[in-house]
Amino acid sequence: MYRTLLVPLILLLASPFITSAQTYQPMPSDNASWRYVRCWQYYPAGTYEDDLITLTGADTLVNSKQYKKLYLTHHTIGTHPLDTSYYIYMGCIRETNKKVYLVSPVLTADDTAEMMIYDFNISNVGDIIYTDKAGFSKTKHIPHIVHSIDSVLVGSVYHKRYSVSDTSNMNSEYWIEGVGSSFALVYPSHWESDNSYTLTCFKTQNILRYKTPSPAYPYCAAPYPVIDCDTVISSSIQKTTNSFPGMVFPNPSFGEQSINVRLDQFPATGMYYIIADITGKTLMQSLIKQQNFKIDISTLPKGVYLIIINQKGLNSQPAKFIKAY
């Protein structure tokens, strides 16, 4: 009789964990953050990007649909010439029917193009799901194979976790309900050939809910990043009036024929840009005709360059950008 009662008792004690893992956990809608490390194989040893995506709960409308705004705090650590720090609007997300959609002027050339970056309507191992990967040339709709389904503890609640890969089984990542990719929130399917993204910390309501165990940091060169989830990336890295008056992307550029420049303000007249090499030698310059514009870099060899905005004879602080190849 003891053995007869023992199995139901074990199931009863385990039921809260089983139930929580079976209940779908949506993405947070306010006061959340995703911290991640980006490594590029061309960075000097010990150099990496310590970045933070924050969701404040602020709403925005894009194509008559309501989204939650995302902001990026970026900081390059190490000795690379592109030792930049900034705080920018990264885009916005929304979720419906277990699908997560992203609009991002940072990851695409189109300010209003919507991408479905997650589909959590997964039933079985072996399922093939399709989602979008952002890119400046085009948005790719790519398949993923589900290899395993388990659960992990996020805060005090178990969330389902899916191991997915491309169809060649050469590249893989984890997706966690309510958290996103092991590559960080906006980078699922970013299986790059020379850079990597690694989620390190996930918080809601300023409380650590999930920390990646033993992150591998592909493409980082020793000494490897040591991330303390409780440290705060200083607000002093936000742009000042003396900094470059906008943003340049993609940066680094990986084979793109042009870079995008988005200015904070546009006075309509008397403004032009200058592209110079790292020594300050002017390579090209042209009048700026609109607030958001492209610069053709197809003729530039790979290397580090400076872009300067000149308004009525006064130069801005230069922004550095890299043409990787």
C-alpha cells in the first residue's frame, strides 16, 4: 500500500513544476532587460561588446499596430579603435498568438518593416518552424528544426526551452519562452560566420530572473568576458551634444555596399558629411539632403574609417565605422 501511495504523492509534489512548464510564458510587457555579449573574430584579444536591451513598457504605433519600445545601451570594452559607447532607440516588439514581431531601424534599412522573429507554436521534437532574420539587404524567412524540448527555471517559474537549429544542423541555439534566444532577444537565427551573440543576463522588475550558465562566447579571444549581472552600464555613456549627431549602421559593415546614417536633427541647409581614413585624410564628402541617408562604401577597402558631419563650417566629433570586407 505504501508503494501505491508513493507514486501519486511524487506526482502531486511535482505538479506545480510540471504545470508551470506546460503553461505558456509570454514575453514581458514592461521593465525588462536583456544583457548580452557580442564578439567579432577581428577584435583584439580581450575586446568585446557589453550591450543591454531594455523594455520600459512605453508604447508606440507602427502601421496602426501597438508595440513596446526597445532601447540599446552599447559599450565596447577593450582596445579596438571602434571603442564606442551610446544609448539609442533600437526598435519595438509585440506579441500575439505566441508569435513575437520586431520592427528595428537598427537591424534593417526599413523603419516600418515587421519581422516575425519567434514562433513559439511548437508541439513536438522534429517540428520545422519558420521565422524572419533581419538584414540590411533583405529580411530572410528561414526554417528551424526543433531538436529537443525541456524546461528551465526563470525566476521561480519553469519556462519551456527549445533547442533549434538550421536545416543543416550546423548552427543551433536555445529559445526560452518569455525570454527569447540564447543569442539575446533580437538576434535569433543570427548564425554569423565571424561574430557571435551570447545572452548573459535577463531581468524583469530589476530582478535577475535568468543567467546563462557557463557562456561560451564564440569568436571572443582570451581574456574572456566576465559579466556581473548586478553591475550597471553607466548612463554617462549616453550621447552628449558634443558627440556625433546621430548613428551609423551597420557598424561594422559585413559586405554591405553602403552604410546608413540617421541624424538626430536636420536643419535642411548647410550640412555635409566627410569620410576620412584613420589618419584624418579626407576620402569623400557630399552635401546632406535629408535626415536619413546612405553612403556608398563599395569602393573603400576594408578598414577603419571616420565620418564627420559639418554644419556651416563646424565639424562634429567623428564617428568610427569598420568595413570588415
